[in-house]
Amino acid sequence: MKFDEQYWSGKYLQNQTGWDAGSITTPIKEYIDQLTDKDLRILVPGCGHGHEVHYLYSQGFKQVTVIDLSAEPYKTLRPKCPDWPDGRFIVGDFFDHQGEYDLIIEQTFFCALEPGLRQQYADKMHALLAPGGKLVGVLFTIPLGDTQPPFGGSQEEYGRYFAGKFTFEVFAPCYNSIKPRAGNELFIKLRKQP
């Protein structure tokens, strides 16, 4: 099965979005709440319905770019961020994206990718971040789907993809997961190495 634009648009159109918590999750919210620089250049890949994106908007962040393979989630997200230019809402393949960001937020994008793309994911994150930029978010640390997303894994496995490219500022079990995900998430705060 190919996890392309048609696959993901179908998920949205059929309301098969089990990964969607319905609002921003606690780990991401609490991280955003401690940010003081509203001019950070932020990327949210695989943004889906964009609860994190809407929260960033509500907190006054204006340099946020989102990318998703499907245009479907933008039908609900775009009206929630009316002051942002259309160019901040990209329909396309993350791996083809070009830009430079101070912060990239990870929330269920990694688990949606085929496991064979994980090293490419880490490499692309490194390429998109400005010097000293950070990749921050949560990864699932439990076995999940074998043939279709979401795909799980382990802290040990994930560490191998980022080693040598990032300084591991936080790479630990998440202490403030939402209840359905408690004990199943790894919080990451990775700083780009030169």
C-alpha cells in the first residue's frame, strides 16, 4: 500500500483520524507555553488538523509554516488562522520541502511514515533546521502497526537515527502525556549540531 496524498485524503474524508487527539496535547502545549520569542521560524510537518498550529496562532506566533500531503485538513485549519498568508499552508511532500527553521514540532508525523524512511526523516530535519535549531515533540515508544500507520518503535531505535546530527537535550519518557498515551511516548528536544 502506498501512503500517498490519495491515502491520507481518504482518511480525512472518511473521518478515520484516530491519531487526532481533538486538541493540542499537553507535552506540546507546555513546551510552547515556555517559548518567549514570537518571531521563531516554526515548521509543523504532517500537521493534520493542526491543533498545535492553531495554538501557536492563538499565542501570537506568526512565522509558522505547515505542510501536509493532503489539502483536506486545511479546510478546517486555514479559517482558524486568518491572518497568516496562504504560503504558510503547503500541500506537498515534506521530503521535497526547502526552507530554514528555528523550531520543528513533531506530533504524530514520524509515526505516519513508513519505518524505512526514518533515517531520511532525521537527515531532512537536520537539513531544514537553522544552526542551533531544535526538533521538539513526541514519538510513540510502543509497537503499533506493521503494515499501515501508525508505526511504533523504541527509544533505542530512534536514538540511532538522530545520533551524530543532534545534541539530545531531552530524550526521555514523556511525563505529561495525555491519559490515552501515558507511558507510550518519548519526549524529544534535539538541537542541531553543525
